[in-house]
Amino acid sequence: MNSGETASEPALDSALGFSIQARHARGRIVRLGPLLGEILDAHDYPEPIAHLLAEAITLTALLGATLKEAGGQLTLQAQTESGVIDLLVADYRDGEMRGYVRHDAERFAEMPANPSLFALFGTGYLAITFDQSATGERYQGIVPLEGASLAEAAQSYFAQSEQIPSLVRLAVNKGEDGATIAGGMMLQHLADGEEGRERIHVRLDRSEWEHVRALGETLTADELTDPQVGLDTIVWRLFHEEAEIRVLPQTVLTRGCRCDPAHIRTVIARFPADERVEMTDSDGVIRVDCEFCARSFPVELAEL
């Protein structure tokens, strides 16, 4: 994308990566719509929890878009032992997204409207895990869950776990039809001579990063969640004064749960016969629940 180019591709459920070479920075921007509705509609979450899950899935899409090899997986997990929410999970693999929240409905009902992140989680931690398919290696960073929002918690994660100056913006709104639309952008300061996630050290010239960060902070929630504004248009609006912006092809995102009835039966069949009997209900059925898609898979003991 050079100066004067303003082509736009308005889109939902897609991610766009870009880099600003002269500023030693890279970024990703994402906007979610129908896939988010499919995930949220499968659960009857209270609005504040649905809003938080929408932010988490958006953040996961931003992080997952960094995976270059097919089959790799990015998992975001926020967990606590004392909060109203004790577990939030979202993951990304090959453009497929899923996520869920486990919470105490009775305790949540006693909370005031619009509870803070700390009120929902209490003292917890944020874990981000990269599973590399080609090498089988796993990289995981775990930090305290800090900040007034999930975006601030993510920025704290990168500062503590990877020592990468980062800016994360997340927004969730309702469209004209009442459907949930979420958007996010992440900007990061690159290491000297590197464009990938692995890095030895970050450039010491913070003036370049402060310039990029200041421009990124002008992005509004309405721009992030407006389906009529293309992702590439947002990049152009923010950084059109730069001599060159390298833009990657957009990544299509979909809702995808990997629960499979045939696989479930195969797994259960591996248990000893006496343990399978203990799993059955009064009708002789073993019921396996998928937290992600909120579906129950019945397996009759006689089938095994």
C-alpha cells in the first residue's frame, strides 16, 4: 500500500496484517460478526460476560493471525480460583475460532451492573499458548491478569512475558440489526532486523514506536466495529503519511468446534468396561458435553 492508494474491502470475520518498515512496527486488525454471533448464541451468557467473551475471541484472532503454518494453534486462557468467572478460554486454528466462559450464575446475579474485570475474575492469571504444528513445540507465557480491561491485560502480558512494546485496542458494539460486532487492532514494536514473533531484543529507538503508538491510539471503537469501513481503509486512515505500508492478504475467519461424535465414541471405547458402566445414566447412555458449542453427545453403552 503506497501513498494515494485507498482501495477498501469492507468485511466481517476477517483479519488483516500489515507492517510499517520505516518505523520498525507491525500490526494486525480484525473485525468479527456472524462467527461471533454463532459462538455467543450457543450460550445464554449475561451481557457483561458475553461482551468479555467477544473481546477475548477478538484478541485471540489478533494473536492467532501470527501463526504462519497450517495446523498451529493459539490458545488464550484467563483463570482464577476466587472470581465469579473461574475460566475463560478461546482458541484459533487455521482461521477457525471457538470460545466459552465458565462462571457462577448465582454470584453474578448479585453483582452491580457493568462489573469491572477485577470484579469478575478477582486475582487470576492470563496464559497465552502457541502450539507449532511443524515442530511440535509449545510456547506459553503466563502473567497475572492485570488492568482495567482485557486489552490492558494483553498489553501487560506482552510487556512482562515477551518484553515487546504493544498497543491493543478492542471494541464490541451492536449493529443495526442487534447483532454483535467486535473489532480489534494490535500494534507491536519489532526487534532490530526481525519481522517474526521470535526476537532477541527490541530496538532501542523508542521514538519510532511512540509515533506509531500515538497514531494507533486515535482509532475509535466506532471505526473498529463499522462493517462499512474496510480493514485496509482503517490502516490507510492511521498511517497514510508513511512512505510504505506492507499489507498481507486478508485471512477469512470462521466459527469451528472440533467435537466429533465418531471421535468421542472412539475415546470412550478405550476406557475399561467397568468405568464405562460408571459413566452411564439411568437410561444406559453416556453423555459427553462440549463446553465450546454447548452441545451434548449421547453414546449408548450398547453401541460400545
